[in-house]
Amino acid sequence: MRRHETILIVDFGSQVTQLIARRVREAGVYAEIVAPEQAAEMVTDPQVRGIVLSGGPASVYDPGAPDVDDAVLAAPVPILGICYGMQLLVHRTGGRVEQAAEREFGRAELEHEATSRLLAGWPRRSTVWMSHGDSIVALPPGMERVAWTASAPFAAVEDRERDRYGVQFHPEVSHTEHGAHLLATFAREICRCAGDWSMAAYEQEAIEEIRRRVGPDDRVICGLSGGVDSSVMALLVHRAIGDRLRCIFVDNGLLRKNEAEEVVATFEGRYHIPVEAVDARERFLGRLRGVTDPEEKRRIIGHTFIDVFEEAARRVGGRFLAQGTIYPDRIESASVVGKSATIKTHHNVGGLPERMNLELIEPLRWLFKDEVRELGRRLGLDEAFVSRHPFPGPGLAVRCLGEVTAERLEVLREADAIFREELERSGEMQRTSQAFAVLLPVRTVGVMGDGRTYEAVIALRSVNTDDFMTADWSRLPWDLLARVSGRIVGEVRGVNRVVYDVTSKPPATIEWE
């Protein structure tokens, strides 16, 4: 996508590197994440107008610490180092970095010089987010201190003659009060980017690219799940080539209540996109029988999906396969290599193009989730699909802890439907980022009517987040939780206890498996 003015983000392993790119894009400037070993080649692209060196867990003085080629630091464009990136910039240009007496983590009060170019427009005092175990103790020639905190004397530095900047704090996270403004200042003012990145432009570019690749007689097959990514992808491809798109919807038996019927009816009835619906419930559940390990569930579901999809695609016929892969999928699957840790196996339909001799089309491959939603609204996708909460690729299998059976799935499906229905009625669904029920592999004693019960436990999970990399548990009203609990215990046969998860991410992940 480097048809646009570009800020390169060099990934040194921070768990929030993606946020840097998102914040820059929010300023209307295209940003792309690259591995350190890729950066030297990419900085020669005339569309690259600036470089950001990300944070990371390493220390610059450690043997084998992540580094960049001299060509990157000598590039004739502005460079901004964040946390580890700042320390590397200082270390490589003649300054000194040492281990701090104590690791600093959390909020800090920043003060800055009025002459700072990077912090222009900031109040003289503001809150920033720190996360570092090393500190700069001496600056290289030409670099000046422009901001400090009580424990970080060099919280921000500038070498305006060479257009080199650094901040010890993390401007990309929401805890830093004016962080988005800082990144916008770097991209728009310091790098002088006009800001030509928008979903309106991307829509036209993607349609043109699809039409260039797909000939007038070629057909495209796509896997439609009903999630945001596959739904937007299907509408975009249909906008480009019309009825030469054929969607395949696989009902794996792991979907939410009434989901299969709703997806097929919406896309065939409202959007007039042909859908080949495949009922593979028994096949998936048969292969999952007796399996309790989460990673094994994901592996089985992924392989089974490929088998089922391949059979359906051969019946439908086509030269191209369209996938709803988005930018974070590629980063997390190491298609864009950085050093960020992988938390769990990414589920997609990898392997299909090679097995079926299909050419791959991924029209959303450069977009973050919020950009996909914006594009979906532009394409006229129903808001119920655009704002749909994330749903894991393996479906309810990873919310049904323990063995996955038809009976246990039905319990989970009904409980989840009640939770979502009450969230919608109360208006809380629009105020939460992701909410769902989990069926636990334990049973507890209860009393219902005049009898003693020994039945299942449902856990409710609801989180609020801007980026899904960190999340806080939702403070839902107690009367809402009481109503949900009462309905689940009263209406879902086999459940006698409901609990609410009050753990944030980190330390927990959003999903339980």
C-alpha cells in the first residue's frame, strides 16, 4: 500500500506496536509495521516520509539485542524512537543507556520545555504512561532534553538539526493523555505528510485492484462467516465483480443461536449475494469428541474447515479465493515479521489456496479492525454486522471449556443468547466491546424448588477496550447482572450457578481459551 505517504514502524517486540500504526493512521497518514531486518530496504522507497522505532522488552546493551542497519538511522527522513526505540537511537548515536535502579511502570507526570517541537500544543504538565527498566544517562552530541519526569530525567529528547526525536513514555496507549496528538504532530507537522489515507480512497483502490486481478470471466469464492471481516470483504468483492462472487457459509455447529439462518438470509435476501450453505455440524462435533485441550480444538477445527470448504469450493468452482484477513492477522501470524510474542494460534483458512490451486485475494489485508468497520459502513453493511462483537474463529468450542458436545453447546448457546439479549435491551451492548458466556467444566451443588441439584456453571465475561490489546472488565449494573443470572438459571436446563469475570487484560486474556 505504499502508494500513499508512509510512516514505517520498526517493530522491536512491543505488545502495543500495532497501536502506534493505528494512531498514525487516525491522523490520516498511512503507517506500516516492518521487522528490523526489513527496514533498510524499505527506507529507500520515496513514499516513506518518516520512521518510528517501537518499544520492546530488550536492553540495548544486551548481546543480540534487536537493532537496525546503519542505513535506517542515516535515512533522510525524521525518526522518532519510543521507549526501547529511543534508547537504541541514543545508544547508536553516541549516548549512554544503563539499567535503572528500579523498573518504572505506570502513570507519571511529565513536564516539558516550551520550545519542544514534538510536544507542541501540550500543556506544560501532563500524564504519560511509562514502562521501562533502563534509563538514558547521557545524550549524544546535538541531542537535547525537552521533557522529564520525577524518575526519568530524559523523558523526551530532540535533535532538530537532524530530525531525530525520542520519548521514554508510550504515546500510543490511551493512558498517555495527549499521545495521539504527539504522533499526529510527528506524522503531519514534522514529517510533513499531507494526510491522504482514508477509507473512501481505500475503497476505490481496493475495487480497482480486484478488477485488475480478476478477469471478466473469472469467478471468486469466499468463505463467509458473518463476522465483520468476512462480511465487509464479501461486500467489497461483490461491489467489484458482482455475481461472479460465490460465498460459502459453513455451519460448523459452533455458532451462536440462530446465527447460521440470519447470515444466509441477510446476504442472499438483502445484498443479493449467492451463498452456498454447508451443514457440517456432525462432522465437526465428531472430530471434537473427547478433546479438551484448547490448542487441539483449534487445530481440529481449522483442519476440518479446510476439508469442508475445499469440497464445497470444488462444487461451486472458481479461480480466486477471497479471504477476510486483516492487518493484525498478518502481523500475529508472522506474515509481517516482528518480535511480538504470540499468545495463541491464529485461526484462518491457511493452506486452501495451495491445496486447491487458487489465487488468493485479501482486500482487507492492510486494514485494522476499526478501519474495516468504517469501510463496512461505507459499503452499506447493516450496523448489526458492522458493530458485532468479535467472535473467535473456533466459535463456541473455545467458550465451552472441556469436551465439546452438542448438549453442552446447546446449554452455552442459550445462556449466551440470554446475556446478549439483556445487554441489548438495557443499552449496555453498545457501551461494551465484547461480551459472552462461558460454560465451565465443573458442576456445583444448588437448591431448586424442593430438590438438591448438581449442575453446570456459566461464567459471564464483558470487557471495555479501545484496541483489544488491553481491556478492562465492564462495570455492568448489578440489577442487569441479577436479571441475566435469574433468567439463565430459570430458563437454561442444566445450569444452577452464574458467575461474573472481573479480571482485566492483562493479566487475563479476553477469551478463556
